[in-house]
Amino acid sequence: MGAKENWIAVRGKSAEMVFAEMGLRPTGERSEFPDIGTCSAAMLPGGWLLIAQGHDSQELLAATDLPRLSRGCDLVTCSLLENVAWSKATGWSDGRQTWSITYDPESTGAMAEGEGDLPPGFPAICERLWPTGDLWQIPVDMAEELTGYLYCRMAETDRDEPAFEGLVSDGTPPDFGDALDVVAAGLDAAGFVRVSPPDGAGPTDFAADTALPGVRARTWSRTGRSTTTAGYWSTVISN
């Protein structure tokens, strides 16, 4: 089957702040490796807080506001699908992406594609893996060199207990900041109208009296919640 995992490592921001920004809370249940389909956290010796999801879904990264999470700190992400030899790693610092390395056998060809201000160790990793043919490991090994974490090896911690602690949604809608204003403006422009909840509480919904050209959803509301990540906005089809 091959390994399937997505993870985010944060350094320079407290675990409490990271969990709050991601809308997560620890469960107290510990394991040696990230649980399949859910999020887990581990504190690595180098000061990196690791949030991992053992699944081929990109939900963890898609649901996380990486520019916001990386404000005032450093952040590394890594995604891998070992069964199809695909992987990607990115680096973020103080709210912006600084580099990315991708290996996609369908598009990048014979070498991993690097962009931005690549870490100093990138050329050496490429040179080491080129003779082996395991080029999909270039992004994975780059992320490991920076954070100390490798998906197929038990995470090393300073604690005498299993490294990972389970995480669940804390039930608090995440703060998307200015991004919500941009989304709302787009919905207004598409012909949706704002509908306030009957009791005046909760988020604003947007609705259209008739189907709009090119718009599949009749209503749009902040209703979708993820059981493993911070949360997301979703469309709701209304008949």
C-alpha cells in the first residue's frame, strides 16, 4: 500500500497558540504513530511542534490557513503518497511561503522541482538520492533534515511515553480574518443575498431566490465542520 501522510511542523509558537489557531484540542490519548484519518501532535526535540494526519487526504493542509499560522514563526509542511511516488514539502516564515519542493512523476520528470529560497541542504540531498532512483524522497528528506521527523520512523521526543497525542476539533469556528470579507464580496457579486439567522445569532448565510448561471449551490452557509481539523466553509444544495 505504501505510506500516506500529511504533516505540519511549527517552531517559534506555543502549542497552545497553534492549537487555538487551528481549532484543535488534545485528547490525552497517546500513540507511537499518527492515527489513520485523524490528527495527532508530537513535540520534537528540536523545538518543532508536529501536527500529523496519517491519511492520503489533503484535508489537514487544505483546512489550515498556512500564511496566518506561520506569522511570527517558522513552518514546514510535508505530504507524501508512497504508492504513487508523489511528495511535496514547503517552508513558511512570518506569514509567507519561502520555498517548495515537489516530486510528481506525472509532471516533474526526472528530478524534483524546487522553487524559492531553497534550504542549503537541498543540493546534497538531490546528489545523494539521484543514483538510487528514489527521487520522490527528496522533498521528504528535506523536511526531515529541517525538523528531524520521518514518516517511517518513530518520532523521537524527550518524554518517556508514546510520542503522539490525539487531536480533535474544539468546536470553535476558526478565525479566517480578512479572507471572509473577500468571500462575502464574491458572493454578493454573484447575486447572493445575505440572510440573517432567525434568532440573530450565528454566522450569516447567503441565499439566492433562483438558480444563478454557473452557480450550483442555491445557498451558502458556514455549516460544514471537520471532525479532524479546524473546520471549513461549505456549500449546501437546497431544493
